[in-house]
Amino acid sequence: MKGNNKVTDQLQTLLNGELAARDQYFAHSRMYKDWGLEKLYERLNHEMEEETEHADLLVERLLFLEATPDFSSQDKVNVGKDVPEMLQNDLDVEYSVVKALKTAILVCEQEQDYDSRAILIKLLDDTEMDHAYWLEKQLGLINKIGLQNYLQSQM
């Protein structure tokens, strides 16, 4: 089924963000593992898997709409140098994805592509209620209990 170009452009933009988030979570999770921060490793590895699932949904939808997904134009990956910077960089990515999802949902509504919209609503809920919320909580914990106590709790 030939898709609307406005919708497929939005889906491609979202794919670019999901691929970057996946790669950033991949890098950060492996850094946490190397540093002995097993709880952060496990959580970020899980987030990486979820970003891969999000990308998969977008790729499947693009293919259904007879568009060719472009894997060479993903957004920039920002690997942090320490835990607070890494968490903030990941939160920044999630905020960017939320903004892009809301824009894409609006375009889907305007173009009456309600199936794509339904997929994006699920991604938005996961991005806001799970990924971004968890990252906000981690940064809040660092502010409340201090970095050293936070790091110790993640071992």
C-alpha cells in the first residue's frame, strides 16, 4: 500500500532518532558494565532492546507503506563521560524523541493515517512513561542522595 509522503517522512525521522537512542544506550550500557555498575547495565541494555523494537516497528510500517527505510541518516549519538552526563544525554534523546513523536502523530492525524498513528501512540507512551520517567528519577536520586551513594546503589 503506497503511503503518504508526509507520513513516511515522519516515520523516517523517528527511525533516525530510535537508531541513535539504541546506539547510545548500547554504548552507555557497556560502559556501565565495564565500570561494575550492573544495575545500570541491565536497565540500559533493556532500554537498548526496546529502542531496537521501536525501530523495528517503524521499519515494518515504512515497508508496508512502500517506503525504503534509510539506515544511514540516524541522529547524532552523544556518549557521556560519567554517569550523570550519560543519564542526561539519554534523557535529552528521549525528550527529542517525544517531541518528534508528537509531531508525527499530528501529521498522521492530518493525513488520516490512523494505523501509523496507533503505532506511534504506543511508542509515545513507552518513551514518556517508561524511558524518560526512569531517567528523570535517576537524575533526581543523584541530586537527593549524592553521586557516590547513587553509584554504590548501582553496583
